[in-house]
Amino acid sequence: KMIGSSDEIVPVPHPFSHNEKRTILAFANDLKLQEVAVEAGAEIAVGQDMIKKIIKGQFRTDDYDFCVAHQDMATHILPLRGILKTRFPTRLNGGLGIDLPKMIEMFKNGVKLEIKADPVFPIWGLSDSVIGRLDMTDAEIEANIGAVIAAACTHRSAALGPFVNRALLMTVPGDEHYALNIDAFVPVPTEEELEKLEKRRNKK
């Protein structure tokens, strides 16, 4: 089974200036929480009363790169799943929770991880993420690389083997390429994962 393309934000232990303007729409019922969201960096924060306007097209969500929601809006935003699509806030993508400032900070400062099929060989997936700056220490860059690889590897059980087969570190601008040994960052399958895989194979 092929894994679909994905686009997510990964929190990294050492945030850096990525020079990207990321706009965020926040959902919260409580007016104080809305104020907190805006103070934390969201462009605008709206409540339950705005849901119908979004559905009717009276409020554009396309103007925002990411969406976050306080858990008090979890059931109210469900009708927006088809409209927001990949931007729909969930616990899995880090967009739904109780700590709005923390979530907003992640989307503002995290690393973009986009996985897409190779245009020539679709069975291969490609990802090109900015993981740091040249003025960062080796340890900081390694920690960020580890966080991004760990996030990528969640898309498939470790029991099926390495999800990342090849990794390169590149400097931009420039054409320097360095092969990376990522063995230390690749997750090791647990006994439970191996047992589940064995049971599936035996059923076949």
C-alpha cells in the first residue's frame, strides 16, 4: 500500500529564522483565549459564530497558511473538514489542543515537512526540508535532523524496515551535497510492532 503525500509542520528542538511569513487562523470560543491567540502570533481568532459564515463563503480561510483550534472548538469545527482539508486542526498534526500559544509557536517556527511522490519514479517519495542555518552548531543541526526524520518515519511502521533510504545535507544557496548517515535517527521496531506484522503475514 502506497503512503499518500503529506504536508506538515514539525516542532524542532532548535528553532531558527526561516524567513517565511506564515499566517495562522485560530479557533476558540472564549474571547480571552481569542486575545491570547492573537497576542501569540495568530492573524485572527474566531469563535463558533464564524463557522456558518465560513461554510457560506462569507469568510475566506484560503488567506491563512495554517489553522489551530482550542479543544473547546473540536466539535464545532467538524463541518469545516472538507473546506480546510490538510489545514484542519487535529491532535495528530498539532493543531488541536489547550495551549494555543504553544501550537501557534510550532506552526510559526517549526520545520515544513512535505513528502511527495517522485515525478519520474512514483514508488519513491521525496522530501526537501530546511533544518537549520550555517551559524548553528553541529549538535543543534543534528538534533533538528533527528526530529524531522522521526516525524517522517511515523508514516510507516518501523517493523516494515527503514522508511528513509537516502539522505543528503545541502547548503542553499550553493551546490554542496553531503551524504548523511541517519542510522542513529531511524526508529527501532518494538516487539509489539514486529508481532503485529507477523500476525498480518500469517493471515495472508
